[in-house]
Amino acid sequence: MNTHLADRADEAWRAGDTVAAIEAADQVLATGADPDCRAASVAAAAAAADGALFDAAARWRDIAATLTGVPAALAGGRAALAATLVGDVDDAATDLETARQAVIGAAPRGLTVLLAGAAAAQAAVTGDLATAARTLTGLAVASVPADPLAVERWDDLAMAVLAAAERDDTARAMFTAQQPRRLLLTAWLDLRAGRLADARAGVVAASASPVMRRDAVLAAAVSVGLARRAGDADALRATWHRVAPVVAGADVEILLLDAWGELSMAAGPIDREMIVAGMTAAVARAGNPVWATEILAWWAVQRAPGAEEAAAAATLLPDTPRGRAGRVWAAVLAGDVDPAAVRTAADTLADRPWEAATLCGLAAARLTEPGAVKDLLGAGRALRATFTTEDAPAGGLSKRERAVGELLLDGLTHKEIGAKLYISPKTVEQHVARIRQKLPAANRAELIAVLRGALA
């Protein structure tokens, strides 16, 4: 009976029927009789897909200790890969070495590829992103079927590494979005690049198929990012409450640290504290590589509730282009605005046009010299023109939105604007939300500043 159920679990998992696979595996494991660990392997793979990567790695280690030879080495390689993705590079290195020692003589090609991929993932996490991306890209086209029990496909992992290395265009060009995770990785890249309509479409397309929590966390990051870029605080809170159950309990993946930073911007105080603790721990486990500490400190500046906190976070930024841009951002929050430095920082962030435009808006709102204000608002408009949304392919305002914006500049309330335009206050709110999406602003003061430039 157990053999039949183990076969069913393995076959269902490989066919993508995760519910049936987990159910059959649990039935086998409940009996305590799983000598070849097939049911345990499905359970380990399921744990990884559910975002519980520490649990998955521990399960694979138990399997490796139970088996011998190639099966033990495969389990060890899978443990190493799962551990690496949460930054646990020391345990992952031990897993890899144990796996290599489990095989005497020539190893099957599939095992060789698995161990090479796990080693490349470790190289990426510890800082050699370029070499790792090349290795993983080569493995992605190797004539070896993807391991259905490993936590990650090589093409998806290569895409994540390229994204961590800020090589977004290469990641998009190299891999076509087909599978749900690749659709979501592409949506994440679209969000960063200001292709908001494409990002939203990617999440919708990925949701056409059932996804496990690990992928759902990535979808949550894109959804939160879209809501944040709309500039509607109520919508952002509603989005967070919708995705919070998905995020809760999922392990932070270090190669997706930027996405976790986006999630931290929407979370409430308790959830935010847990997310930030997970991000910090993942970076520390990996040995604090520069690329990861930069991302960690960048989001600390973004989350800072005040100028002092932003300044403290900025001291942790490394001397990299993005790190220097983060220090300029912190200075702007403190009221120390150097227009030339802001323009340089905006240029550095040009591949993230929403952040760059927001920085220009923040700086312009803190200046009084007309020429400098005009220059920064113009730079912000140019960056916003690169956004693509459902309503404004070129990032411009519609005729109705311009009318609402002009009345906002006159100091009218939503109710007063509605009376003048013969629309309801609720409709005015909707127009203002769309204006904020097109002209990123964190508060009313910033919105007025960027509107003044946009309607000039």
C-alpha cells in the first residue's frame, strides 16, 4: 500500500498536481514506512515550494543521511540549494561536500549539474553574481531535464541572480516568461523599470495557474509595489492586508532581497519588524556581501520615519552608485538639498524611474529657488514620461485629470472640486489616486509640487 501511495505522490508532484502529491506523501509518512524516502522527498520539495526553505533543507539532510550513493548525493545537493537561497552558505557548503563524497566513481550527469548549480548559487549569494549568472545560464540550456524535486529551475535562478546584479534588461532578454515563477520574476523587473501595466499583467497571467506560497510571495511584492506607486495610502493598506497571510511564515530569500524590501514598505509595525529581521539575518548568514548590504541599507533609508533615522541608515550604505544615491536621499529628507547631487542620484536611479522621479519631487518640495525647483520638476516629468500604465501609456494626465489637478493647486477640497466639475467627491478621489500613480508623490505637499510642474 505504501509503495503505491509513494508512487502516486512522486508521479503527482512531477505532473504538477501538488495537492494530490502532498496528500499521498502525508499518508505514507503517517505510517512511518518510507524506506526509499520518495514520500519524504515530495514533502521536502513541497516545503520549499511553500516558502519554508529552512524546513526543506533540513528534510533533505535527513533524507541524505538515510540513503547512500547517488540518491544521498541528490538529496544533499537539493539541501545545499535550499539553504543557499536563504543565505545559509556555511551549512550549504557542508551539504555540498557531503554530497560529493557520497559518490564513488563517475556521477550521473543530472547529479553533476545539480551540484554545479548549487555551487553557482552559493557564489552568487556570497558576491560573485556575474560568474554565477554565466554558470546558471549555461546549465539552463544543458541537455539534462530539470530536477522536479529541486527548489529552483536553473533558468529561473539565473534570472533571479541577474536581477540581484541589477542586470534587468539581460534577465528579460535571456528568458521568455512562460512558467508562473518566470512570469512573476518578469513582473518584478517590469515594476522596477516603471512598466506598471506590464507588471500588473504579469501577476494576472501567473495567477491563471495555482501557485505555491513561494511564488505567491513574489506576486505579493509586485502587488504591493503597484499599490505604492499609485500613491493611495488606503489602497496600499488594503493590498497589504490581502497579501499578509501569504507573506507570514515564508523564509526570506536573499536573491529576492529587493522584493522583500518592497514588502517591508507596506507592512504594519509588527510585520515590518519581522520582515526586516528576516532580511538582516539572511544577509548576515551570507557573510554580509556588499551587494546585499547595499539593498538592506537602501530599504532602511526608504522606511525611515524621520531624517535622523534616514541619516543613521545611510551610514550603512556602501560606496556604490546606488549607495551614494541613498545618501543623497537621506540628505534630502533632512532638508539638505544639493540640486546637482540630486540630479546625479536621479541619473543613477534612471533604471528605476519611479524612485528617481520621487527623489526629484522630494527635493523640489524642499527648495525655494525657482530655477532649481523648475529643473528638478522637469527632470521628474521626464522620468515619469517613461512610465507605462493602463491609463496613460506616456505617463501624461488626461483632460479630466488636468482639470482636477488645476483645482487641487487652487487649494480646493475634494467636495469643492466635485461641485465645480459636477462629479462626486468619490470620483474626485479616484482621479487624484490616478494622478498620484502618474506623478509619484508620498504626500499632499509632494503632489502639489509635482503637479505645479506638470501643469506648467
